[in-house]
Amino acid sequence: MSSRRSRTITEEEINELISKLQSLLPETRRRGAGRASASKLLKETCNYIKSLHREVDDLSDRLSGLMATMDTNSAQAEIIRSLLRS
């Protein structure tokens, strides 16, 4: 049986992770250096991820619509396919 070593995360490490997360969110970057609570930051992170998912879905739908109206052998279609491969 394998044993797992649990490691306690220090408050300093948590604060550093919160700070890093805060720097990744557009809303918190705009507000400046003011520090949000961890729970508020996690909620904002979840909302941001949801909005990114919606944006990806929207872009995917738009791309599908564009590809449906395009000649599949055209230069434009080939450019789109090459962009999707990279």
C-alpha cells in the first residue's frame, strides 16, 4: 500500500497563488493593486472561465457558419484549415 505524503500549504504560499490568480484576471488587473478576498477572486475566476467558454462556443459557431458558406477548395478555406491545424 502506498502512502501519500500530505504537505501543508503555508499562508504565504496561498497568498502568492491568490496574487498570481489575480494577475490573470482582466477585471482585477484593471482595478489595480487592491487585494480582493480569496472567495471573491475564486468567484470572479469561475465567471471569467465561463465567459471564455461562451466566447469559444460563439467563435466556433461563427467559424462553422463561415465554413458552410465557403467553397471548401478555395484559398480562404485552406487558410482557415491551416490556422486550425496550428
